[in-house]
Amino acid sequence: MDRELYNAAIKECGYDINQPWDSPVNLTVLKTMPPVYHHPSDKPDSTESAYYAVVGKGTAFAPGEVISYTDIKEWPASTLMLAESRSKSPWTKPVDIAYSEDATVPRFGGFTAHGYLVLSCDGGVHFISDSVSPENLRSFISRDQSDTFEIPGVPYRY
């Protein structure tokens, strides 16, 4: 999407990108949270986001890199992009889920028993069981062409 169109859409919501997220002007936007950021099982008056980008080296959102569709595994369904997480951050706060190959796999979920929803780079929504191993989850988070995994319901190749 063109950056000017994106900025216009944000401004139309009442959010001022030239001010801090927690400025008085931007805090008033919290009350007008679009339904897309709200988890269906959360309290109706909640202003906390439920969905976050997973950001880190080797992910679909690598800091300082411009990632194109061709930089992601041969089949984009095999790369995680967004994850459901009850992190209790206001939906207007610019927060992502940090990922590092050297650290513990991030904790996702918090809304549904036994698992959580994720969005893969092809736009597919998948339920991931809490029982998925950290190794398989790391391979799903990674955009590396050689990473494979076994996660029920999530294909890693055609």
C-alpha cells in the first residue's frame, strides 16, 4: 500500500502519527477501536489489541529489512506473520512480539484453551495447539526456505 494512502487512512481514524501514541489526542482514539483489533472473547469495552506481528531477524518482519513475497518460503502458508496474544497493550500502542532464534519462543495465546490463532503470510488463519514443539514453532516463524515443520493443519509445502 502506498505510504500516503496508509497515512490518510490512519488520519481518518483520528490518530495523529506526528504525536506519541499516548498523547491526549491519540488516547481519545482508544475508545473508537475498530472491531478487527478486538478479540471476540474479550470484554466488549476492551481497548487492548489481540493480534501482533512477530518481529525479528529471519521473520516476515525483520527489522531494518524490506521483505518481499519472494523472500518468504516457497509457499507463504508456511511462514507465520501475526499471532494472537493477550498482552494487554492498547490497540494504538506500536507494539509487536519480539522474536530471536537465541531466545525462548514467544508465548502466544491467552484467549482460547489449548492454543491460539495465527495468520500466515498467505492470509490463512490457523489454530495452533499449545502442544506444538518449540522447534516446529521456530520453523513456522522462520521465513527460511529450508525450514520445515509438522504442525497439524499448517502445510509447509505444496
